[in-house]
Amino acid sequence: MAPDSPTSPAAVVPSPAHDLIDAYQRHINYIRVSITDRCNLACSYCMPRDRVPKLHHRDILRYEEILRVLAVGARMGIKKVRVTGGEPLVRKGVIDFLGKVVAVSNVAEVALTTNAVLLKPNVERLARIGIRRINVSLDSLDRQTFKFITGSDLLPAVWEGILQAHQVGFAPIKLNMVAMKGVNDNEIEAFGRLTYSYPFHVRFIEVMPIGKRRTDAHALLLTPEIRRQLERRLGPLLPVPARAGDGPARRYRLKGAVGEIGFISAISRHFCADCNRLRLTASGQLRPCLLSDHQVDLKGPMRAGCSDDDIRAIILQTVRDKQSAHRLGRGLGPDICGQMSAIGG
Ligand code: SAM
Ligand code: SF4
């Protein structure tokens, strides 16, 4: 059992400052915040062929508003914040904002999810403000395939950014690879081999049916198949013991590797029983679950002058609203209407 799983003793005995326990005894201590729905790439599993209408600037939460929500949440027991998007590094002032997130009392860890297109020029400043953990989307090590998936020929910039972050001491660097049949499944072995040379955590992700996108159900590649391919070519995957804060990925290592391999299997093996998170969308909606369109508005009340106690009540209500498990089965199932870029992956 993972040390922070909902049924472990540490999880069911709340600390006095901890209000955030849901109806299924899950301890909610993590929030993901999408700070923009804009992106400098257009990945096939995240964006449709036609442009999705972007939020008007006035409809995007201001940094001060996000910081206010985080300060209230941190007093209730939120310990970890991940800043994501869209592409967070395209939003003006993001590094100063991240510095302020790091300074929010009671927040022990601030992490960033990025496509790394703008990582190299920002990496030193990120390190200086105290960010050490980044997740990078990297779906192909082949320039043509990368361009096919993302719409841009930017693999060299992305790879340089990743190497620069490694040199500066970011660890662990998690590389998220959305595996798609007939698109990049011929690179599963190459991604596995990366872990022999670099201490990166390569995580294979199943495509989720979220928003309008170009990738359809035919591309869905489930974890058991990815795992079979890896083991057939590179040998057995040795389990790495779970640690508190591991999140949904199951962790493994190849013999002799310095890095790790993980699987995020929202479809084939959902991890709802261990879910510890909320999401704040770019437009200021609080979501109890990525894979449900239920959300509660925070922006409206904040702009109408609500108190911190009102924000606290909305956070509590959203935690109470968390469903026990998402309803996606095998296949891409019923779609989630919101765009991943606005919800925050
Ligand atoms: N732009 C940043 C990036 O790509 O890392 C942050 C935002 S992106 C929405 C966050 C993560 O969501 C990425 O790792 C991406 O691979 C993942 N993602 C987006 N759409 C997805 C989908 N339909 N299924 C599974 N993962 C998805
Ligand atoms: Fe942009 Fe990230 Fe979505 Fe790709 S996955 S289009 S990089 S937000």
C-alpha cells in the first residue's frame, strides 16, 4: 500500500490544519493550476484541427486571484501546487508568479508542467526561485514525428531545454510520452533506452478523451501493450517501491538503468482511489476531477468581492463533490467537454 493511500493510517487521521478529506476518506493536498489556455504547440491529442476559441484575457484568472486561492487552500491543507496550462511559460510574468507561489505559506512543493519549448532561456531563473521539479511533454525523439504530433519543428529546442534543466540540477525530470498507435508506438523502446543514459523518469500516458482533439480512439494504446513491448525488447521492469507523493504513476526500473519508467493508465487501470488533487482552470473554475465536467466557479465570487471564508466554503464543497471514480471504461468512452489546455493536464 502506498504510504499516502486513502486507507493508510496517516491518511485517515487528519492533522488539525487539514480540512480537506473527501467523502471517500481521500486526503486532498494537491492542486494543479492552469494559468493559461494558450500554447505554442498544438499536440494532436490536446488540440483540434480547427483553432479552439481562446479565453478572453479578462476571463483568465489574474495572478493575484490565483495566489489568493492558493493561500486559502494552503491554510486548509494543500501542500503541493503544480502550475500547468496550456503552456505556462508563454504567460507574461510567469517566473515572478512562480516565485510568489513558492513563497505561499504551508506549500511545501511547487512543480511545473511544460512542453519545454521555452525552457532553456528560463531554466536558470526557475532554479533560482526554488523550482526543482518539472514534467515535460515529449512524445517523440524523431524530428518528423515530433512535428507531426505538435505541428512545429521544435524538437531541438525542447531537447536542449531538457538537457539544460538536467545540468542545472532539476530532479527528477519527468518526461511524459503520450503513446499513440501508428504515430509514435515505434519509439517505445527508444524512450525506454533513454533511462539507461539519463536519470529521467519516462512516463507512458494513455490518451484520455478530453476536449476537441485530432487523435481519435483508434490511436489508444493501453499500458499492458506498452509494457509488453518494453519487456520484450529491454528485459523485465523491476518495480520501484512507492513513495508518498508518487501520484498516479506506477514506477519501474530497467536493470542497469539510472532513470525510471512509469505508466499513467487512466483508462486501463484508473487510480481514482488514490486521487489527492483538485484542479483550478485558467478561467477560475475549481474541478474535483479531471475526468468529469463538474466544476464550481471561483472567479465570479472573487470578482464580486467574496471573503476568504467564502473561498474556503467553495473549496470544501468541491472536495465534497469529488466522485469516487471516473466513469471511463475501455476505449475512449464519453468525452469530457472542457479542453485539456484550459483545465490543466
Ligand atoms: N503544455 C504543457 C505540456 O504539454 O507539458 C502543460 C499542459 S499539457 C495539457 C499537460 C499534460 O497533459 C501533458 O503531459 C500532455 O501530454 C497531457 N495531455 C494533454 N492532452 C491529453 C490527453 N488527451 N490524454 C492524455 N494526456 C494528455
Ligand atoms: Fe500545448 Fe501541452 Fe496541449 Fe501540447 S499538451 S498542445 S504542449 S498544452
